[in-house]
Amino acid sequence: MNEHKKGRALRGRAGRNRGGRGSGRAGSGQVRLWGHHAVEAALRNPDRVHRKLWATREAIAALSGELPADFPVEYAAPADLARLVARDAPHQGLVLDCAPLEELALDDLPEPDPAHPVVVLDQVTDPHNMGAILRSAAAFGAAAVVTQDRHAPPESGTVAKAASGALEIVPWVRVVNLARALEDLSEAGYWRIGLAGEAQTLFGDAMPAGPIALVLGAEGEGLRPNVAGHCDGLARLPIAEGVESLNVSNAAAVALYALATR
């Protein structure tokens, strides 16, 4: 295994596309976030354009720091806030309307660094899994999460709530063609490791010293053949024989922990 790939700067050809992070949003181009961690992180994010906050007075008092005097806030009862979000969504007294985050491309990412892997997701469409993976990516220092624009959830309150603030921290790059993005990552110096239950090599034996792009597929279907074919190697996690597989967000967390402690 080549542990010293010499790459070049990432190109933008695979990253910029019309859908961007907002693919699948309503035509208003607006994102509605809820929950203490998701809303507080969005309020702290200088790259986030805020439009209006609905809140209980108790939830406002629990925020870290004070809002600007002219910030658009409308106080409301919990029952009224519940009407603004999905059924049974845990709003925790805070609902924020804001603009989507700016669209990112691969060439917006920093130089490859062995301490900061890139997570590439192949058709992981569940917003709860997406949010959980963003949270793990933030916890273990991943440089970015890369998804395909048509086969990933849009930026949303559900993703943000599951991410618990990480949506505002971890760069999320949407690309038109995932295989081409993997080519770009390879040319930039990343060693591409796909997680696959049928692989013979254990993940711990497949980790080189250099920068890594960790590639994960959807539950059940796993990596598509073309995506797996654009990996430098496939590896599996050493799970017990009685367990068929891990949830993709759990697998991502385990693999990112292993990379952080190699």
C-alpha cells in the first residue's frame, strides 16, 4: 500500500453544482432549525444568515451569550412552536429560520492532512444518519463530509438536530459525480478506503500513515460497484459473527475513532 501519495490541490470540477447544500429544499431557499444545540450553533456561526427566531423566554435565557439588540425574535409558547416544526420534533423552545450555508466545493477544503480524514458517503439518504455522521466527523476532527447531490438529504432541521451543532462546524461538500470526486481526492494525495462487510482486510490493517478518505455506503446496499472500484482498498470492521453489520453512522464513528488513534 502506498503510504506516501504525492498529490496536488483539489480541483473544483466535482464540487460546484446547482443543488449545493440546499438540494431538495423548498423554493424559498430557507432552512428551519430547532433544538438548543442546533440553534445555538447556528446563531454563533458567522457564515450563517439568520432571518427570524421564535423562542420561549426560558430558552432564550439558556443560550450562551446575548443576542444583538436588533435580532428578530418572536416570543411564543411551546405549543405554538410545535406548530412550526415537524410533528413531535424536540424544539426545546427554539425555532430558527435562516438561509442555507454557502455551497462548498472540494477545492475549498484545506490541504490534505493525515490527522483530518475526509468522509465520503455513497447514497446515505437518511437525515438522522447524516446528522450523526456529521457529529462524529466533528468529534474526531474530520476535514469534511462529501456526498452526491442527488442521493443525500438536504440541509434541514432534522439533520441539524441529529448533528447537535456539527452542521455549522464540518464542511459538507456536495458533488455531481462521486466517482470523479474520489479521483480528485486520490490525485490530491488521499488514500481511499471503502468499508465493506465482505472485505478480507481488517480496517486496522488497511490504514496508511498519510491522508485518508473514508468511504461508506448505504445500509443494506453498501458501496455501489463503481464507487468501490474507485477505492484504493476495501476493509471491514472486526465486528462479532452474530452481528451482520453496523448502522452506517455507528460504523463511521468507529472508523473515525480508529483513524484518530492510529
